[in-house]
Amino acid sequence: MIIHTLVFSFSDSMPEAERNQFFTEMGEVILGSGLAEKIDHKQHLRLPDDDYAPVFVSSAIAEISCKDLPTLEKLTGYAKLGEFRDKWQQKYPYKVVWVNHERLTV
């Protein structure tokens, strides 16, 4: 099992309802691909020290589970996922970092 963990930083101008829609659509696209086994996301729990984050302040985290690395590679090249990214980057430009890894705990 390979986990694709994404840490998002959304603009403060993005309303909560739009963030919820972002993750709803993301889940539909990813699960609709047939390439991912699971997707989940949670909102970042803000602390006062977040103002001093050296890269960016997180807004949310998501985890996508795929069978293996070749399957994840197919998912990242999935055309509908690219369309989803383009749509939301145009609407509310966001930053994201990610890491691909094996499950951390059993």
C-alpha cells in the first residue's frame, strides 16, 4: 500500500463552503478513477506558532491510498485529475506539498 499525503495551503479568501466542495470533487475524481482505494482529508488545527511557518501555513491534509507506486503514478497522470487541479488553481490558487510513502503504522 502506498500513501500519497498532500498538505494544502488555501488562500484566506476561499470560503469554507468552497473548501468543502474542493474536497468533495477531489474525492469523486480520485475514487472515480478506479485507481485509488481510499481518500480522506482533515482540516488543519491551527496554533499561534503557525504564523511563523517557514514554508506556508497549512489549511488541510489529505491522504490517498493506492495499491502500489505504479498505480499512484497512473493516478497522477489521470486526465480528469489534471482538469480538477486546473479548475481549482484558476478559481482559488493554492499551494500544496506532498510525500509518497508506505503506511506509517499497521
